[in-house]
Amino acid sequence: MATYNKRGYKPKTKEEKQTNIEEESTTAEVFNALDESASKTEDFVAKNQKYIFIIIGLVAIVVLGSLGYKEFISKPKQTRAMNDMFQAQKYFDQAVTGVKKDSLYNLALNGGEGKFGMLDIIDQYSGTPSANLANYYAGTAYLRLKDYKNAVKYLNDFESEDEILAPLAKGNIGDAFVQLGQKEDALGYYEEAAEMRDNEYTTPMYLFKAGTIALDLGQSDKALTYFKRIKDDYANSTEAAKVDVFIGKAEVLANK
């Protein structure tokens, strides 16, 4: 009987057959390994499912607990803090703009008419934004009452990214250190306050204070830098109107 080859068909060589056998063997080994791994995983889950469920449960508790804390504890706590802080803030505002300042600052600190003062807010509502803001009010009130150590203490506890309050807090600490006779410390805080934000209010104010303290400390070159910066960059500020005199003074001292 006649035989024929299909067009284009070539019988496999011995080497090609061996290669196919090896590939099939390797593939089988891979699948066997996967099956074995899956089987081990299933065995592990079966044996340890109690602990796995406990871990999953703990994670769920942490997540839900965090959400629950924010929704049912943190938010209501902040709302109560804001309400309880209202009268103390009112006393503070009256002290800034009115008369009998010392008594009003004391009321702002310690409370009155059965209402909380800033110190109560800090104590009772620790960790809330209101308690943080109360640190600023308390520190500033102590500064006005000439209790400079407490002013530094509470102002240092205040944290903020606010454009105005953040540098004011640092600057107030500088004011307290001036009164305590710690001019080097005061200069550091004035410089920090001046660099925290760039605006037409706090930046030239604290550059000016830094310049005057630098002059007192004999650092006339540094003072001159600060005064010239006010003149060049903040020409419309209150400080710019009087800075030429201080530039002249600093130049004289720097050339001695």
C-alpha cells in the first residue's frame, strides 16, 4: 500500500519528542505543586479558622470603633466644648476691647456666672480643637496679666496652621521672654514668627521686633537685614513708616 506525507508535515525528531515529554512532565509538576499548595492552604484555614475569624473580627472592631469614636464621641465632645467655651471667649473679647481688662481676663481664664473658663475647657475637653484654641486664649490672657511663665506654657501647647494665629502665638511667646529678660529666646521666637507666614500684618511686625531685639543684643548686621526687608518688601505696613530711623541706627552701629 502506498504511503504519503501530508504537505508540510515533518516527523518529529527524537530530540523534539524528548523535549515534549519534559515539558509535559514540568507542566504536570507545576499543577501538582499548585494543587498541593491549595490543599495545604485549605488545611491551614480549616485548622485555624477560629483564629482567623478572631483576627478579622478585631480588625473590624478597630475600624468600626474608630468611625464610631469620631461620630458618637469626638464630634459631640467638640460640640459641647464649643458651647461651654462661648462665655469664656466672650470675656476675652470684652477684655481686648473694653475696660477692667484684668478682671475680664481672669474671668476668661477661670470662668464666671457658672460657666467654664479657658482652663476648664483645656482640662475637660483635652484633644478637641476647642481645647487647643483655649491654649491660645489662656496663654494670651496670662501675657496680658503679666504672668509670663504661664503665658509661655500655654502658648507652647497651642498648635495651628492659621495664617494669623500661628505667628501671633509664637510672637506672644517672644513678648513673654522679653519681659522675663530672656532676649536671646525672644529673638528666636520673633524670627520664627516672622518666617511662619508671609503676610502684610504679622511678617513686618515680627521682623521689626526681631530687629529691635537684635540691636539690643549688639547684632546690628542682623537688625539691619530685618529693617531693610521691611522697607523693601512691606512698604505699606505700619512698621515701614518708622523703619528708616532704625535702619540709620543699625547702619551706624554696624560701621563702628
